[in-house]
Amino acid sequence: MSMPSAFKQFQPNPDNQEIIHLQANIASLEQRLNELQKCGSQSNVAGQIASLQTDINNLQQEVDNTAKSNRQEVKVLLGQFNDLKSSVTEMKNDLLQKIDSDNINKCFTHLDGHRVHTAAEIADKMTTDSVTQLIKDYYSPDNKRQEDKRGDLIEFISYMKDGSRRKLFKSLLASRNIDETKSTKMIDQRVAVSNKKTASFKCPHCLKENVYKTAAYSEGYLVTCCYDSCKRKFHQVACPHCSGSNTWENANYKQGSVVAGAYEN
């Protein structure tokens, strides 16, 4: 990633002052990049890369103005400046990948410990792609604790600050929820066929004597139930009849571990 310093030294004269000034600025930025590449602390590097990118952006106007002269030596400097920008961008992307990889591991640890709020705070600093990968890796169909993990992920997503990202990740979890509830046969076998308007679901966390008290209806085909005497405060079940565009209108909460839902379409 490091670039060799190959700046041509111009003899000072009135015609070359602008080029010499630009040459010195690019050389200074290149030196800062070389020093950053030797730094071992990710936290320190992140801030310095941001500062370096700001200074590069500030120099862009000067580079563009000087390039208008169309002199050969300016073309050389312009090429070196573009290489510098590419190297800094590459370094930033590499650093973000390393940081996100570390943060994914941290989120795994916090989610396993049911510290969903702490995990969400970390996720707020991560890229959307990284959080998407986290959810896919953490909630896999072949995991024995998938029901517990789904409950943690629901809370985890609810604590995120960005509403658009919450909506995206809820949809992602919902899409995985369909296949996984079918494969694990969590759905009550007494559920009616698809032309019926009611369906019953067993809660994997509640005891038979528990009573569902309240429900919050989320977007799409999921119903979120909040119940007592359970280590999980939120739980989602997927309707086997509805598509993602359908919404739950009301639900009849029966005593015990079965909830019957009435839905449109």
C-alpha cells in the first residue's frame, strides 16, 4: 500500500512556485500515510485516517486548479495525488473491515450474555452489511438455541437508534423466521389450512399456566407477544399462511402456551 516517493525537484522560480507548493503538500500527506501504515492501534488510526482524508479533500481544489495548466510535471503530481487518495481509501476500508470483525465478535459475546442493549450500541457503529452478516451468523437454522437467540435479536434490533436500519433488520429476521419455524415445527400442528382466518402458535418459552396479556403488532406477518413468567420479554412467531405484505389486525390470547391470531387476507 505504501508508495515510493518519486517527486521531481523543481528549481524555484516564479513559474514553479505553485507546483512546488503542491508538491510539498502531497509529500507531507504521503508521509502521514506511511506513518499510519506503521501504527498498530486501530483506535488511533481511525481518527488519523479521517483527518488525513479531510486534508486530502481540502487539497483537491488546489490540485484541480494547478492541473488546468496542463504541464507535464503537474500531470505527474496529479497521478501521485490520485494514488494517494486510493491508498488512503483502501486503508480506511481495510480498517473498517477489521473493526467490524472485532465488533461482530463483541456483539456475539454480549448477545450470548443477553446484554442486548450493549450489543446494540456496538452495532450502531457498524456498517449495515456487517450487522446483516451478524444476524445471519448468530441466528442459524441448525442452532439448538435458535428460539432464545431470536428473542435476543428482537430486543437487540429494537434498541438500535436508526429507524430505517431497525426496519431493515426486522425484515431480515422475519424472512429467516419463516423457514426456521417450519423446519423446527414450532408451529402448532392444529393450525388450519391456508384458506382459514385463524392460526395457533405455541410459545417455546411460556409454561401452560401463563396467560398472554398484551401484544404489539409489527410490520408484515409477525405478531410480537409480551408475556409474564418468562425469561424472554419479547417473542415473535410467523404465520404459515400469510405473506410478508399481510398485517395482523387482532389476536385472541388464550390461557396456556397457545396464541390464536386473526389476520386479514
